[in-house]
Amino acid sequence: MSSVSASGGSSGKKIGVIVLAVIAVLLIALGIMYFIEPAHSLIIGKITAPPQRADGHRPLWGVASLVLAVIFLAGAWFVGRTGKSAASSTSAAVGADR
């Protein structure tokens, strides 16, 4: 019992792709912030940054955010791709039987 739209994809997959893509964009923005902003101006930096490192940047946190963004983008691509390949292979098999 899945709701299939006229374009052939389910609405649940579209929502999943959108959610994963939005999270990836937010992670990219967060990664850029970690590279650009000093630690004392970040919310977590005010809590965890020792005074001697308060003016430093957080490159490892930035890299981690960007890596997670790539993983979420790959997940969005994979979720969006799986329904299309199964539907196209089914229609190709039906066309070959005729």
C-alpha cells in the first residue's frame, strides 16, 4: 500500500530525498561556518573553547560537517535513484514480452 504519484515515484521517497538534501545543505553551511568563524563566536565555542584557543578556527569540525554532508547527499541520491531503476527495469521486461 504505497501512494504512487503520476510521475512514478512515491511521495515517501520524495520526502526522504528532500529531508536528506536539506540536512546536507545545513551541514555544508555549518562546515563553512566552522572554517570561517573563530571559536568564540560559535555557540559551542563559547562553552567549550579554552581562552587560549578562543580565537582559533575549528577545521576538524568543518571537515567532519562536510564529510557528513557528502554522506547525506549520497543517501539522497541513492533514495531518489532506487525507485526509478526498479520501475524502468520492470517496464523493459514487460516490453520485451510483447
